[in-house]
Amino acid sequence: MSLFSTLFRSPSQPRIIRSGRNRRKNNDLSPSPFSDGTDTVHSTPFTNRWQQPQPFPPHRLAAESPINQDTEKKTKRHYPALSYWQRSQQPLLSLLFIAPLLFFYELSILHQSDTVRNGVDLWLRQGLSSIGLGHYYLLPLLTCLVLLGWHHIQHHRWKIDRVTTLLMVTEVVLASLILLGIAISLRSCFVTSEVATSATLPVEYSASGETSPKPLLTNIHTSAPSKGGGFFPQQLTAVTTFLGAGIYEEFFFRLLLLPTFLLIGRSLQLGFTANLLWAVFAESLLFAAVHYQIAIPFTTDVLFPEGYLFDWYGFTFRFLAGLYFSALFLARGFGIAVGVHACYDILTLLY
């Protein structure tokens, strides 16, 4: 190609570069940025007649290197698209869902002196106080830290999805109505028997030791709401107690006790199905038992003195409710189980 044609050719005319042959004439064996190892002719657009072809920038060559591409794949985590059923099971969204309930419960307990705490809430606080960790806000903080640590261990994406949280509210209400239907159907089976007649008005115990008759369908937890008074009305006091039952009973029985039973079954070398059935059955049985006064043999002492007098209808329903909450926890996550537990108790106020 002549010098004249090089300087005065049309800008739209491609510039011809012979990458392999010209470099081998000069004994230059280094790879050319425009060469693919053969004597092929490469055409590059020429926009400025004084512009010389430039090699690829070093950062592009490094980025397109196979070694660097593998390193980038290892360091950058790709999160697949998740459905609502998968996102709602994540511990972070469970924490976001129960956070308003936890805040309202703890704030109400702090400002309402005659509100009866949930029994499991008292047990957990007494256990922490026995080891010198009796700070008031430690238990709710511990609940939040357990969920955050669980989310981190499972390597979920740290993203807050408000739409999923709103859909969880709808699911909780529907699941609570199903549990309410189970309670009504079970009560109709016991209503003709003498056991159900005597169990219709069990005795509930407040913190002051006073007793008050209450329909068995009213709540599912151990402690009963007090008669009201103080700053909050009676119904709001009952709602506060029900929220505490939903949060801390699910935290203790489902989030702490159920995995413990699973580990015990695993140490006994049980199969997957047998271990799961054993853990759910044992945890649900204990969940039902702690709601009642249990006499200690050969003594006059009673376990769980704040609980109900034993009756078959209430024990059967609470055992089935424990199975129901365990299934929700395993299949739908901690937040759904807490919401259904608390929502069911609140719905019984309207029933």
C-alpha cells in the first residue's frame, strides 16, 4: 500500500492489517493484539487518517482472561430468582414480620404493670437471670440475633422484600382460620361427653393468684389475661398476652426445642422420617403438657402451678395445635408459625 493511498483514502474505507506475516518478517514472535495466530486479514474501521491502531487496554485483556473469569465467578455470588414460598421462609423476612409484634409486646409489658406475661417468657427470663443475664431487653435482642445468625448461616440474600411481608399477613389469617375450624370441630366432638362439659369453663390463674372462668377456646397459651385496669383496656391487655405467646412459645418450642429433639434423634441414628416424626411428636406433647398443672408423684408439689386443670379436650386440642405449628415452622418458616399462633388467639376474642 502506497503512502499516498494511506494518507488520502476515504474514512469509510477499512484499513488492512496483515497481522501474522508482517510480524514474522521482523522475527517478532510476540502475540499481536490483532492476530489470531493465522495469516488472516483483519479489517478495522478508520475514522481518523492520522490515528494508529491501538492494542486492547490491559484491563480488558485481564478481564477477558479465563483465569480471571473463574476468579470472578468464585467471588461474586449469584442468587437465583425465588418464589414467594421460598422468600417467606427466610429468617430475615421472619424477623421483619414479627418485629412489630415483638416491639408492641415488650413496650406494653414495660408500661402496663398488671399485664400477665406469657409463661415461656417468664421461664426464659428466669433462665437468663440465673446465669447473670437478667437485662430486660436481652431476651428480645437474643431472639433477633438468633434469626439473623440463622439467615447468615444459610447464605440467603440480605434483601428486605416488603411485598412478601404483606402477602405473609394474608397467609397467616387464612392459616389461623383453619386452626379455628379445627378447634370448633374438635369441641363439637367433645360437647356431648361429660369430660367436655366439665372442661368448658376451666380455671385460669393470674399472677396474683385469683381465678376466673374462661371458655377453653379463648386462648392456647399458659397464662391468662388479667381483668384489665390500668392504662390499657382489658381486650388490649389480652392481645398483648397473646402476642407474647405467639413469639416466645414458638421461639422456645419450635426454634430451640424442635432442633434439639432432631439432634437427639440423629445421635440415636434414626432415619430421616423416623427422626422427624419423633421430634415433632415429642415437642408437641410437651407443648400441650406445659399448659396444665402436673402433680409430682409422692409429693404435694405441682409442676406449672399457673396452668389449667387437666381436661382431655383442651389437652387434645393443644397437642394438635402443636403438630400444626410444627408443620408450619418446618414448611413455611418461623414468621408464619408465630403469626398463626398469635392471630388464632386474637381471633378467639371475636368468636
